[in-house]
Amino acid sequence: MDRVRFTGTIHDGPEKIREINKSFYKWYNSCNSVMPSTGPDDRLPDQETVLNVNLGVLGHVDSGKTSLVKALSTLLSTAALDKSKQSRQRGMTLDLGFSCFFLDMPSHLQASYPDKKNLQITLVDCPGHASLIRTIIGGAQIIDMVLLVVDAVKGWQAQTTECLVLAELTSPYLVVALNKADQFPPPERDQLLEQAAAKIRDRLKATRFANAPIVGVAACVGGEKVAAASEDMSKLEVRNETYNMETLVQTLQDKLPPPKRTPEGSFYFSVDHCFSIRGRGTVLTGTVLNGAASVNDVLEFPTLGLDRKIKSIQMFKRQVQRIQQGDRAGVCVSNLDAKLLERGIAATPGAVQLLKGAIALVRKVPYYVGTLHSGSKFHISVGHTTIMATVTFWGAVELLGKEQNPADLSVVNPVDTKPSKRYVGSSSLGGDADMAGLPRMTFSFEEEFIHQDDLLESLDGQESLLHWALLDFQIPVHCPMDSLVIGSRLDTVDNSTGSASACRLAFSGRLMQSVDPGKDISKLRLYTPKERRGTISRLGDPHKRTDDDKLVRYEVFGSDLFKKETNMKAFFGMKVQTERNEIGEIKSSFGTSGKYRVFFPAGTEAKEGEPLILRFKRFAHDPTKAMHQTDIVLPVARTGARIEMEKKKGKLPTGIKRHGEVVSLKGDPLENGKHSMAIIAGFFAPEINIKDRAGTKVRIPSTNEEGSIVGSFGKAGKCKVLFEKGISAKPGAKAELQM
């Protein structure tokens, strides 16, 4: 079956054009009844044999989108061709418009849909003005393919960039219509069109639409404004002169991707218009994004808190009993005030939840030139809903290198066998996040993430980074999980007169998990890495490590990490590192000036004067502001033999004696009941600087217990000796200095 339409070309004479138009309007007026119709129209194909595909018509304001839709359409909905009074007065599209035409089923789709004979192309006419971007975003999320309309004379404009971004997020394929080709003089038309097409290809080369076909057309010879301002099609006798429209239609037919259609799952219906018909009920027109529904099924209107039964269903003036994913339809219900629902959703009862906030997996839009600050407010679009939300970004470092692709990674177009990475091969309605190249990942509140002030644009040479984002909605929103999210800054300057490369669409995302921001934000383990630096002031005894014969120290003494008044007990057990990334553990304080003793189980080759680094994490939502080292682990112990230093024969240095006596025991008892500190006298004369002897080993012969000197005690040559495993000897026991 050929496409059901009547048209002419600029090569036809005026008389033939009038004759064609007269035939068309006679046919059009005969079938353009108000929904619901009184009966089936025999001129239309049987709905059971029809596959509906939604073609989004996007482009800059005044590029001729509505004229193009008029030239293509043969059936109009109640919201087609700028029927609103405001649209006619202003001469431009202000809301989504819907119409359709029919084609024979393309051969490349017959294998997937053997029971379908006809193709219904539903045209979604989106506004072009920058101020209507919310409506444009809503329209872009209910399409299978994009027809990007560009003014052949003006070329690429600011809003064209945003339309391209939406196409990349929602559609696997794109066709460019270089409209208003009639404004080029016929002798130079082909050359000028090729020049304009070359500029478009340059814009597309960095996208997956680099090989998109570009067709020069003229949808309305005589001007867009004249066509858009008229309400009665029968009065427009010559305005549908066209140029090369058949080539455009054939291109659309050849390039159409196989749409994903499945009746499984919950029913989800995106409502774009709502109106009442006296004696009939309230009609909801929209697109089925998921699942299927039949007459007498119950629909829930989540935003209204109401349930209503379906009385009847129509698809472009044809009564049907059932609709499923991809269908454009009008659903009639009773006892519903049309004024309550301008735009919204209808769904299977209980299928759509109310979200105060959500966690999403997001990626920045490359065309957005600003910085995305955590804690900033963005316009968040989910389906037809656009609301404000405070957004917090994190996770770029942790997500780097993880699997970043959806299950199906490639697009194979009907005539272009070159796959395009990261995008699935079939269209999918409802703002499919797979189409936007966003993977499916599981978020865990147990995982730790580095705090970010901003969304990172590059890391380790990689760009287009994935991030987690917390969306704190200003007003709770009804939407299903896994939906495509688009974050924008719509409060920026009007883009209709801005740079052709400007873009207000900031990031795209996949809705992953519902959260209550007020309660769940404290569960996020976002941390800031911190570090303190000290100095090795003294080395312990040298050892020859057994496995590699290297000279190492298992014990060092540090300073400059803590203040004198610091309570050192809070830091016992914390790990410190040398610049060689050797890891040791703070075991005890050393003296009274903030010094400390560090034990390295694997040994260290560090020298005196080298730094000791205390690295830790501080979590953003931790009221105690504690220091955490969960990712720093002590190495496996590596044993070594102590190296006996060469000693002079004879007496010890003046003022130092080999033997002493335990004077008293200090410190709180350990778990084994022993004291950890002993005061010993007799080793040193009062004039000896005992600090220089810190770390020297002391042995109690009677109990064979060993400790080490940590400092002086008073001014009479007494010293404090630390026994890590405790000392059981009593005051008066003999002590031995191990020199």
C-alpha cells in the first residue's frame, strides 16, 4: 500500500496543485470527525495489521517543522498543527502536535513483525522555541526516531544543538531535513544545498549520527508563517507546494530502526493532552511507553490519587480494544475532571511510586560548557515532568574503569552496517537510559566514595565520566525506576539567539534507587582524604631481614605529628607510612613532648629525618568527625635477626651503669593484670640526658621480661621503662640495661 497522502511539487502547475489539494481536502474532511468516532473508517488499514512508529520532529524555532508535518500528514489528532489559539496568534508551535501517515511495511522490518502489513508513522511535532524546552524534552522521550529540521538558509542554530543532544539521548537514528530549499535559486540549488549539508555533517561528525542522511526539501513554498497561522486546512489551496518530499519519505522508510515493542510489564501511559466530550467522558491522548491495556482495565492517576476504568480506546479515529507499547492513542474514561490533568501519567495501579528523592547514574552532556557544582539546583526532567532538584555528585574515581556499557552495545542500521558503540540497536520509548549509553549498576550505601565539590569532566585522561548523583526533589514526583533523567539549567539566557554550540542540557542519567534525602543522605559514605606529616627522630635497633638480608628497623621513634598536650591514647593502633609506602603502627607515646613509637612488622629502611605520614579519611556526614583508616592494612610480618653493634671493651660510658632496681610500677593494669610501666633507678647519673637513651632495652632477670626506655622520671637519674606485655616483677626487683 502506498502512502495515503495527496501532494504536489514545485514543478507542477497551479491548476494541478489546486486539483490535488481539492481531492485531498475532500478526503480529509470526510474522515476528520471528532473523537470518539461513530464507526470504523474503511479508508484506513485494519489496526491489527498496523505497526505504529513515533517520529519526533525537532528543530530550531521557525525552521519549518509544522509545515513539514502538514506536508506529510494525512490524519490529524485533536492536537495537531498548532490548533491552539495562542499558537495561531503567535505563529509558532507552543505545544506537542500529533498527526500521522501510512506506508507499506519496509522489508527490513517484516522479519521482526511478520503479522504487520502497514506502517503508521506518528509525527510528534515539538516546539522549537528555547523557552519551551520542557515541552521539547517531553516530546523527545516518546519517540522511536528523530527527524531534525534545519533551515537550509540559516543553517545550524542554537536550539538545533539542544535538539541534537535530545536525539542522542533518545533515538538510535536520525534523518536531517534541510528545509526551505525553495529559497535557493533553482540554477544554484543543488550546489548551495550541498554546501549547507557539508556544514551539518561537520556538526554531526563527533556524534553517532555522523553518517545520517541529509535531504534537501521544501515543505511549504510561500512561507512557514502563512501555513502555521491558518486554522482551516480547506482554505489553504496552494500552500502545500513541496520539493523533494518523496525522497524524504523514502529515506525515513529505509532508515527506520526496528522498534522495541512488548506488552509485558506494567502499563505506563504518557498523557500529553486531556479534554472532555459531553456525554462521552474525558479523553486522555498520549503514548504507551510500557506494557499494554484494554477496554475495562483500571487506570491509576498517581498525581491525582484516583483510579478510573477505561471506557473506550481510539487510535487516530479507529476504535480498538487494546493498546500496547509504542501506540499513540486516545483513552476515554468517565468521572474525571479534565482540568485536573493537563499533562501527566496513567498507569497500572501501584506501578508508579512517589519519589522524594533518588540516586541516579549520570554523565555530563559534552555540549554543556558550565561547571556542575554539587549542591546546586537543576531542572530535572523525567518523562513529561520537569521539577527543581538539588543535586550532589560523587563516585567518578570509584566508577572509573568499571563496566560502563548497557547489555547491548551496538546499533546496526538497516543500510549502515557499521556499529556505533554504546547504543542499542532498536528504538525504545519512555526515555530509555540504555539509548543514552548509561549502564545498569547497583548502588550500595556500604561503599566508600571520595567527596567531590563538582562533577569531574576528566580523570586519568578519560572523559565523559560516570558519576552517582543524589536528586533531592523540591516537590515529590511520580515516576518508575530505570527512567531516563535529564538535568538542565533552564534559568540561563534564552538560547534562541545564543551561540550555535550553546546548550542548557547539563547531564543525562538513569534513575536507580528511591531514597528519602532527609534521612538517607547521612548514610552516604562520602569522605575527604586527609594526612598529617611527622618526622623520624630516632631509629630503633638494626636488624638483618631474613628473606632479603636488608638492613631494616622494626621500631622507630617519631615527632612533629602531635602536640605536647595531645591525648596519645586516641591514636594508638593507627597506621603511619614512610615515603617508601612502608606501613607501621603507632604503639605508644614516647616521652612527654608528643613523641611516639612506631612498630613496622615488615621492617623499614627509613632514615632519621625522613617523614612519617598519617593518612586517614574523614566522612562528610559523621558527627564525631572521627579518623578512619579502613583501607590501610598492616603488611605481613617479616622477621629479622638483630645486629649486635660493636662495643668497646671495659666499662660503660661514664655516668651509665649496667644494673638498676625497680622503684615503682605505673600505668593502668593491662588485660593480663600486669602494669605496663616501671620506674627504674640506678642506670644513669643525674647529669645524663636520658632522652638520648630512649629505646634502649631493659631486662628483668627474675621474670625474664623485657621493656624499653621511653624517657626520664624526675631529676635523680630515674627512667621510665615501657613493658608492652606488662611487668610482673615487684618494686625492688633487679633490672639490667641491655647495651
